[in-house]
Amino acid sequence: MPPGKASMTARERARASLTADIKEEARRQLVQVGADGLSLRAVARELGMASSALYRYFPSKDDLLTALIIDAYDAVGEVAERAAGTADARPLERWLVLCRDIRGWALEHPHEYALIYGSPVPGYRAPQATIGPASRVPLALVSLLDGVGSGERDGTAGAGDVPVPAGLAGQAAALVALLGGSVQADVLLRGILAWAQLYGMISFELFGQFVGSFEPAEELFEYGAQQMGLMVGL
């Protein structure tokens, strides 16, 4: 029995099970019609439920989308945290594991990846409940940056190559303070650029931008991940 289920009542277990079934059917619809075409009525019909019964679980399409988005962020966040916490590995090696594992998750779950990192769903505004799950990947990355630029690690490539504009430096410093002040501002900026490039490479591969040029894309991705890690200073 899954953890936590033992203390649940039969009614609570039944509700949890049906909630999981609803979300699983919604994910199947993402594959077929995309997030914009997701329909509560269609989900209810496929599950043999009355629409009014499904509304007791998810009052609106936005509520269902939010649940799917949180699940996706948590899933990729768990992948990133596990990679960043790889025991007995140097920071660059942990970064490479993180890149590979996030790419692997994206290739296995392309529609969920597109839901959280692709084009915004028209008319949908993510509520505050998504902020924590969405922060898991960047926080895992930040955990690799502590000490970069301080002389405690070998890599310093890219440090100080381009002057940081004053306004950008102020934004970075404010973000460092929000994170607890353990990462240097210029290192954080390089980390953010590497994070954006990581998702750029994954998106290019998923959405067919490498077709006819870099197929398969494994070697290009590996090369890019190593270059990004060195640029950050890992």
C-alpha cells in the first residue's frame, strides 16, 4: 500500500483513486488535443462519469490544468533534486547528470514538458500554488552553484568575461538575497543562462528543430551540457 494510504478512510482512498484516474485521462487528452483542447466533459465521458460528479473533484478546467501542472513540476523537480544530490560526485558531474535526467524525463513525457515549458495555455493564469513546485528545478541548480567563483572549485571559465549591467546586477543581488545569499551574483546569472540554454536544447529536440541536422541529438546535447557547465564555472 502506498505511503500514507494506511491512515486514510475507505472514502478518502476512493476519492484519491478517482482523482488519479481523472488526471490520468486528462493526460491522455493532452496527447490528443493539447492543453487548449482539454475538456472536463470529455474526461468525464471517457471515465463513464456524469459531468456534475467530476465537477466535485475539479470545479473548472483551470483547476484540472493546475493539478496537472503541479504534478509535472513535481515530477521533473524530483528528477533534478535527485541528480543534484548525487553522492560522491563533483559539481560538474552532478550538473551533467541533472541535464541528462531532465532531458530523459522530457523525452518520456513530451506533452507534460510542453504543458509547463511550452506555449502558455490561452486564458489560463497559473495560481500561487504552482510557484513552489516550479521552483524545485532552479533550486536544485542553485544548490550546485554554492562556492563557484570562490576558488573552492576548479572551473572559472566565463567568469568576468562580459561586464554585468548595473540594473541586471541589482536584480541578481536581490535574487541572491532571496535565496539566502550563498551564491555570488555573477555566478547566479551564469547559472540562469545555463538553465535557459538547457531548456532551449531540450525544446529544440522535442519540437523538431534538429530534424535533418543533428539526429540523434545525444552527442550535441552532451557537448552543450559540458560547455554550459564550464561556462557556469562548475
